[in-house]
Amino acid sequence: MANFSGVAERPGMNAYSLRSGQRAAAVMTLIQSAKLNGHDPYAYLKDVLTRLPTQKNNAIDELLPHNWKPAIPDKV
């Protein structure tokens, strides 16, 4: 049996943390959804994370992979 003591001892930074697993699943879902919609996942996440703080609440659906259009098409 493997000994995992001492690995990622900071709270929320290990595979046994429910919240970290949920966060990882959310990010992986966004990456896979971007791929399935024909987007480069890095460009998609970079653009969305840049725009998210200033995005209006009623326009959040514009950032979902199936609705997303790059803010600056030439640079993304």
C-alpha cells in the first residue's frame, strides 16, 4: 500500500479534499467543453478569465463554450 502522508499537506491541495476535487472537475469540464466546441482551451480560458470580472451578470452565458466568441479574434 502506498504511503501518501506528507504529499500536498496544505489544506485544499490534495486529492482527498472534496472541494479541490470539485474545482478540478469544473476546470476539466470547461476544458473538454471548449475542445468539443472547436476552441483552443488555453485561448478560451485565458479570454474568459480575463473578461469574467467585468462581465455583466445577465451576460454570463456569452462566456459558455457553446456561445463564446473571442473578445479580440486576432489575438486569441
